[in-house]
Amino acid sequence: MAEDGTIYYTNGLPVPDTPAPGEEPEFWKETDVVGKRTPRVDAYERVSGTAVYPSDIKLPNMIYGAILRCPHAHAKVKKVDAGRAEKMPGVRALITGDSPEAGGLKWKYRGYSGPLFDAHCRFEGEVVAAVAADTPYQAWDAVHAIDVEYDVLPHVVDHNLALTGKAPEVHDQGNLAGTDEYERGDVAGGFAEADVVLEQNYETGCQLHTPMELHGCVADWEGDRLTIWESSQGVYAVQSVLSGILGMPLSKVRVIGHYMGGGFGSKLWPGKYTVLAALMAKQAARPVKMILTREETFLCVGNRPPNTMRLKAGVKKDGTLTAFDFECIGPSGAYPGGGTEIVDWLVRDLYQCDNVRCLSRDVYIHAGTARPFRAPGHPQGSWALEQMMDDLAEKIGMDPIELRLKNIPSISQGRGIPYTRTGLKDCIERGAERFGWKDAVKRAREQNRSGSHIKRGVGMGACLWIVGGGGPPSTVVIKLFRDGSVNLNMGASDIGTGTKTIMAMVAAEELGVKPDVIQIEHADTGTTQYATPSGGSKTVPTEAPTVRNAAIDVKRQIIQMAAEDLGAPAVDLDYEGSEIVSMKDKSKRIQVTDVSGLKKRGVVIGVGYRGPNPKNKSVNPFAAQFCELEVNTKTGEMKILRFLGAHDSGRVMNRLTYDNQVFGGIVMGIGFGMTEFRQLDANQTGKLCNRNWHDYKLPTALDVPVDMESLPIEIDDPEANNTGAKGLGEPVTIPTASAIANALYMATGIRFTKAPVHPMEMRRRLSAGKEG
Amino acid sequence: MRTIGAGAVSASLTGAAMVAESKPGPPEKILDATDTVKLKLNINGVNYAVLVEPRWTLLFVLREAIGLTGTKEGCGRGECGACTVLIDDIPRYACMTLAVEAEGRRITTIEGLMTGEELGPVQKAFLEEDAFQCGYCTPGQVMAVEGLLRKTPEPSMDEIRTGVSGNLCRCGAYHHIFRAARKAAIRKTR
Amino acid sequence: MLPQFSYVRPETLKDTVKHLNVPGAAAHAGGTDLIGCLRDGIMQVNKVVSLNALPDLHGIRETADGGLLIGAMTTITEVSESPLVRRKYPGLAQGASEVAGPQLRNQGTIGGNLCQKPRCWYYRGEFNCLRKGGDNCYALDGEHLFHAIFGHDRICVITHPSDTAPPLVALGAKVRIIGPEGKRTIPVANLHVSPADNVRAETVRKQGEVITHIELPRPPENLRSSYRKVRARRSWDFALAGVALALEMDGDRVNKSRVVLSGAAPVPWRSQPVENAISNRRLNAETIEKAARAVVEGADPLPGNMYKLDLFKGLIEEELYTVSRELR
């Protein structure tokens, strides 16, 4: 323990006022720690290789699991014969639908409940059996030795065919998973008053999450207590699902997920693999490590569903939008997964328009179930809406940026309530200015007149994200040790966005201590506090105010204790750097670390809860992205020259990780717009053609521009929460593909309504002409 | 019992230990598919003796047999680069390298770039430039940059991009990775 | 996960051939293709024969007649960076530099690159396709975005994945092969097998045969060689369309030419129509236009890969204009 009670404090740093009990803290006007470019508190672990991810866990006596999956898009399991496999070297556990361990267990996902082993396999990748052995090699040898008889059934994997009546039914009640209808105003009237009405069909490909760390877990029993290390975005969600399926009290299921190698929505819940690991660990009385193979992760851990959309839009010559009519169909997959969920939200909410109708039909197909994927629905809807906006602008002879600025809504029309703040206008205006929009357009047009076969285009897209304000519940505990150092305890996962670092910065800001002396415990249901999964761009706006509240709770207690030491009423006291000082008599002061109550107890514990969100107001992040690119019209090759992301996500909490999010979202958007698509063998087997990272193409270092710029549009939003932070992780990937599509249009004069636009599609359309 | 519990090196040595020599042994000695064999590996300057099956990859041996888990598995098929290690200073995929093939070579993993607890220059640059998000591809990215700089101490931006073009980052931290590589190059040559 | 196999690392070619001369034996050079094939279970291998202990199969040296001899175990990186290769045969250096990504180039060998298995997603996937002993080619009626437009005879529509084979064929290279019946040397142009000849094999190598060296003839005067590849993604990817040129120039006139396409056919595809269109002609706009039209002569595209027709046209046009610009 340090002798000097101030060494863990940032000397001379003023700390925010401590609100009286029951009072809300004031919005930070200026910050000293928050917002600065701060390397991550766990960077050392991540760059040194010492960070232990769930896939790195190795326990004494541990064995390795592997899963036999149905190789057919649609089949019934007639017979499973594991006789050969059971006797193979190293096999310690084996489970099938016939095993007593599996009896009666139900798998539950988004309201669906069915047998853990369902003999009726509705997608390629459904579980049929599982094995655990001394090495993963032996486990796979045994999987290959299980003989299964299948009744192969007809399939439908094309969502556009699911409702035609000719397709086989995925479930007894038919292939319609759900319908969502929305209407406001008078749509027919809106079109009647339009000067220009356009209608267009759009399609987006199925994008797969494929985070770098494989999905998986380690399961370990100590008597009736189960511990799971899961690569997860939310340990409490995993705990809840597992305890439900296994019929165990929450207290007996401990889930740990300190580090995790990316999820993007696909790791919000556990998988059947988690349950199988737990069951086999019980069977073998040994810990089981169950890490899926890369190929499996293409089949059964979610996707961004492909969408087929139609958008009809009306506009007056002055740029007033008069009506939107939007229709969309998309597949949940084999089970409820949200095939069209919030695809229409941007049409409802982004631009001022009084008359809007939306119809979404979610269907079942014989393919892997969808899961939320970074800004669910939004990149798809943006693909339609932002291209339509550019087309409308062209038809009425208006600059696309002008048209958007003309239609900035004053309220959230989809909800009928105001936004706390909207930075949409600033994102578009300031982004365009920084990007040099006008010059870039001029430059592109000049090049395109020059006769070169290399054409140039610039394009942009704007967006908002449906949520992004976070909200309760969340609990955070901060421990102040008697030497002034701090322990921060929260349940939330850091999925790579820098959550831990931002929380350390918030605590440091509020307590005046150095961020690097803050030790963080997180993502462990056994030892850390309740949090919802990290997703929906809500982690920072949820947890940061909670951390702040916990820090304030610590300060209030210290002030109470100091009041005794100083013989002054607590109401007169407040923090001043590392000291507690009487505001009435500045000579009365004491080092925090000298406060006798703290010294006696050794530690003071502050508890913070996430307060409610503002009533009748909507908290949303906004953005605009800008892109410049070139097209080789002989070969169809494309090169993105630069990208700029102008984002209003409220207060910038850490500029370093903020920029990283912006760039990363753009990279993923480039994938959605140009390289990534799931290819099913629809006309023959229904099986997945591309189940690896060669056939399914993520953008590489050579596919993204070196020239990327992040322009934060920082607007004070004290109503959002007491830190003013809004979500960032999702808006960053919403308008990327549409900006690319609009730039491609400028370069080629072709509307690319089908995503992704890879060189094959580009070359096809260049040949087919504008109509193709 | 012939099986090897990972970490518990208790298996009996029934196969001929021909590849235990740094010079390959006579050809008539075949490593049987079902046998384990003693293999000497030089990893980060330290000699390890491990029992392996012929089919075990270097990645599996590093992670599960020896416990050097800094090297990650992302795909097991040479399509992501998370398992990049240096073999005789050259970046390669440990998932596409049989452990028996790595015999007699100098293997460097992310752990080998440290001096004690101190980060190496490339690791330091990654830390400062925030050249990662989830961090799972990071050891591979660091090794790719390390390999690049050992061969090309002052790389151009194009050389940097090509140098890490065998390493996927799903979080899309490429921009910061480029910056970190440049920073590390400047530091290393200074 | 890899299935079980035995492993041996012979020190002599004689022993290597002996070990390979049994069914189920496979040669391991760099391993980048073999390990993937084993993981995907696309062939039955019970013995892996490593070539890594063999002397003299590694390195690049100039031959007495001014050509090059490249050991089959020379890595792709070494080929792409060799000053000798770059000076004499830039097309080969470019081809090698376009292979996969840096780590795979560091590990994969030139011999292995010529003997790669195809990358068709049905062949590599869980489909019992014709090439693997099944009854039909799934790609023909299924998803064939990346597949062949030439030379498939509607039997099997794979494209040959190699980026070094097209320049080697264009440059008139030969491979030295050793096997149970001794040594033989054949042109790279005759190494690969079209589906009509044998749909189960990619090369003419017989059981027990292994490539030891690649011979490149002395480059003729005024040889201009290049390789250009179009791909869906800039790393790791195989060619959607590629072209290796070996032109013997006389001013702006092409005396002789060899034009070999990648991403086009189940084998490296020599385009005689393009050669005829440019050989003994001045490389002007008219010639280039003719050549571009010629490149798709005899093509048999499938519904899903029609785009390759105009892609090859555009590619030939762009490449030949690049050559003609260099002449100015």
C-alpha cells in the first residue's frame, strides 16, 4: 500500500460537485479524463496474448466436445446408431436424442420452445448428437463414426418462395412467421400531391456475423453447481437461458466471460452447444470444452437475414417528401429470428414525411435462424431509402444533400415524441463540408467526362439508430480502497468496443483518481453485478451513468465520514481533488485517504443504479457517411478511395476507441455492400455453399481505404443521461453500403439495387446496362 | 493407454521417435497414424519436448498441449491469420502447419515478443494506437507486422497493407493497425 | 479437425517415390492445400509423405543456357521476390505475388501451387460431386458464379486455381517429374487434365510421381511477360479472371505470343484466338479490339457466370492497351 495518500490521484484535478442525497448529478460541462484519447485499460492483456478468452481456458481433466449436425436442409432423423463411436479411443461422453440426459429438455429461443434434440431437422446444422473425448481430434473421429439414417425432405431456402404456396412448410402453421403493419397519414393523398413518384425494388444479401473468436464455451460442474466460460456478449443472459433449460436456480449457474473475441449480435445468448457441453460434462464428470468449428458458425449461430424490399416515394419539386410506401419480406430462418425486424424503421423515422405505410412479412425457410446483427434491419432499410433519396433528388434536380437537409424531422415520427437532441442536420452539413462534397462531385464529373474507363463517384448516406440511449436495469459497484485506489465491478461485457476503459474513465473523472489504478471486475454472474447483454449500442449509455452514480455514492459516503473527522456538517463539504474540503472554511480539509472511516473499514462501497430514461422523449444517435470511389468499367473492379463518418453519438467518451468504432463500422459496411453474401444451394440441396472465410469474403486490409476520417458531431445531450453519451457501435455501419451505392451510381449511371455489389455484379450490370 | 490428455503428458511412447532428431530420420521409419511420438520444438528460444500425433497441428500443440494460448484459432483453415507465428522469422499459419513439420525450426509466438513482462515495440505500438477491438485477431496481426518489419524495416503503406493482408479483423480495426505498424517501424529503426 | 494419417519424411527422392507409390499416400510440400483438403475430407489419405527433408528441391538458379531452374519446394514468396525471376520473367513474379496472402505465399511452394486441388465450393464442401466419385457436377445446375466458361464440356465446371501455372504455360516452362518408372520432363502446358480426359484428376502425375523442378527456357529477345488478375477480394482470393501474357515484341509489333487465362477453365487456358488476333500484328486499337472479341470465342458460359464474357474482354483490352502504352 502506498504511503502517500495522493499518488493515485490526478493531482490538481478538480472533480465534479457531489450532489446531495436524492439529487441528480449535474451534467458534466467540461471533462478532464472523459473524451481524451486513452489507450485501453486491458490493452496490455490483449496485445501480449495474456488475455484469457473462453477458448483459451484449460482446466484439469478437461475433455473436448464436438457436435454431429444434420447435413440436410430439411430431414427427419430416423435412427441414430452411436455404437461404433462410443467404443472409440478417448471417448468419454456421448449424447443423442435417445440419451436419458436429453430427455424432456426444451430449447427456448425468442418465444419458441422445442425439444433440445428435434428429430425434425429444419435446417442444415441442427444438432443430432454430441461427443466429448480426450482430444478434439478424437471427438471428431467419433462424430464421424456415428451412423444416422435420415429421411430427406423437400426444402425451401429462398424467402421469396416461402409464401407462394408451392413451397414445403417449415412449420405446421405455415411459413409466415409474422406480419408487421404500420401506417400514418394519408399515403394515397401523399402520392397524389407529389410532383415525382418513384418506385423501386431492392435486395440485400444475407450477412453472417463470423466474429474472430469461435462460438463456444467450457462447462464445469462442482456437484450441483455449474460454471460456464462462454464467449458471450452478456453473461447474465447466458445464465438465464441455461437455468431455464436445465431447470436450475440462477444461483447455481455461474457464467464467466471476461474476454470475448467479437459477437456483433450473434453472442447475445448461448447456443445448444452450451447445453450439450453442460450435459456431457455431467455425464463424464469432467469439464468439457466445446468450441465450434468455423464451418459450424456459418450454419447455426445467426445471420443478418436477406431482405427483398419495395419502396415507393413521392416528392414535390421543392423537395418536400409527400409519401413513402414500403414493403419488405425476409426470412427468420427455421425458427423465429426477426427476418424483417425494424427493417422499415428508417423509412418511418429518418426523414420528415407525413404519410407513410410499411408492411413487413417475416417468413420461415429451411436455413439457420437469424440473430440480431449490428443494427438489425437498418443497413437493409438504408440500402433502399438512401438510394431512393438520391433518385428523388436527381429527378427534381436537387443536390442529394440539399434534399436530405430539407427533410430533417423535428420529432421522432415513428414514435410521435421528440428526440432529446438530433444531430442529423449537423452530421450531414458538417460532414459534407469536411469531406469537400462539392469539390469531390466536381472532380468526379470531370473525370467521368474525360473518356477514361476508370470512373469516379462520390456518395453519401445518413441514418439514425432506433435506440442507442441505453436504460435500466444496471447495477455497478465501486470500491474505494483505503489507499485511494479503486475497484470497479460491473456485469457488462466488453465486446471490443472499449467499455471497460470508458467506465474506468468515468470513475476516474468523478473520483479524481488516475484511470490506470482502477481495477475492473466484470462479466461474471458469480461476482459482478447485473447487466443486460452488450448490444443495441446501449452499453456505454447504460453503464456510464451507472458508474457515475456508483462513484457519487462513494463520494457521498466519504463526505459523511469526513464530516466527523472535520467536525463540519456534510452539506458544507465536497471533494477538491484528492481532498475533502469545507466550502465554508477552506482550512478544514482532509485527504480522502486520511478519512478515518475509510481507514477503519478499509474499503468504502458505492452502489450505482441506472436511472430512468427521459419520459416521452427518444434518445437516438445520428450519422452521415461519405464515400469516394473508382470503378474500372472494363473489369468491374472497384476501389474505395476514402470514407468519412460524421457521427452524433452524444458525448465522445474516448476519442481513441470512438474513432476505432467508426472505422470498424465502415469496414463492416463495406463487407455488407461489396463482398459478403451467404450462398445457399437453393435449387438442389438447400445446403450452404460458402461456409468458410475463403468462400464467404470479409473485407481485408487491401479492401478498405487508407484514407478514413472520423468527424465526431458532439452535441450536449443532458437529457439523454447524466453523461450525455449515446450509442455508437451500430450507427457506424448503417449508411456505409448506401453511401457506396450512391457513389457507384455517380460513377456508372447504374442503380445497384442488389447488395452486395461485388465485381461480378458490377460487371454483369455494366453489360446489362441501366435496366439489367 | 495411448491417448494424451491435453497437458497431462502421461502417454506411453510407443511410436519410434525418429522425428525427435533435428535431422529427419531414415525413411523406412513411418510415424504410425495411431501413435504418439516425442517431438522437440524450439519455441521462443525454449526447447519443449511434447508427445504428438502426426495429425496434430502446430496450433493445437501450442495452445492445448503446451499452453501458449496467445496464438489464436479463428478458422483452422488458413483463412484468417489469427494463428500467425514466425517460423525462422517468417510469418506462417500455425493451423496449416503440422507440428511434426515444425521440428528443427525456430518458432516465435506472441509470447516471444515480450521481454519478461515488457511489451515488444510492435505490441506497444498496437497498444498506443488502439490497433484492435475485441483483440482476438491481435496476436496474429502483431506477428504479421513483426515478421514484416524483420524483413522490411521501413515499409511503405502499401507494404504494410500487404503485410497484414493475410490477417482478417472482423472488428475492422485495419486503419489503426496500419498506424501501429508505421509507428512500430519508426521505433524499431530509430 | 484432421483425420488420422501416418507421416514420413524421407531424405531421398528414391524413398519419397517408394512411399508415395501406394494408394492413399499424399505428398506434403508446403501443406497449405493438403491440410485444407484433409480437413474438408475431400480425399482419402492415410499417409502423408513430407518433402521437407529432401535436398536440392529448394531454390532458384540460372541454367547454362540462360534459363532458370526452380526447385519445386521453393516458396511462392521466394519466386515472387527473386531478382532473377523478376528480371527474366516478370509475369511469373507477378503471378506468384498474386497468390493467396503473405503467410500462404511464405509457406506454399511452386510445385504445390501447380498441383492444387480445385476450389469449387461443391468439391470442397459436403457434396458427393462427380470429381469426388459421385454422379453429377452440382455447380453445373447450381451456384457457379466463380466457375469455368471454357473447357468444361459441361462435365465439371471447376476453374484451375493456380496463379503461377498461367504464366508458366505462357513462358513455355516444363516440369521435371520423378516416379516409379523414372524421370520425365513435360511442358507445364501438358501437366493439367481436362474433365473430358479424366474428371477425377487434376494433373497427369501418376501414383508415386512427384514434381521436382520447374524449368524455364532462356527468355527470347524482347520478351514481354505479365500476369494480371481480377478477383472479388484483394487478398486470399482466386482469379475471377486472369491473363498471363508472353509476347515477343518487335517495336509495336507482336511477333509471337502466348496468352493463358486463369479463372476461365478447369485447366490453365491457352487462348489461341487471342494469340491469332495479335501475333504478327501491330498492337493498335484495331488489333486490341479484335483480340478482345476473340477471347470469348468458343466460350460456354453458364447462366450464373455470363459476366465473365465481358470481364475477359475488358481484361484483354486493358492489358493490351497497357502493353501498347508502354511502347510509346
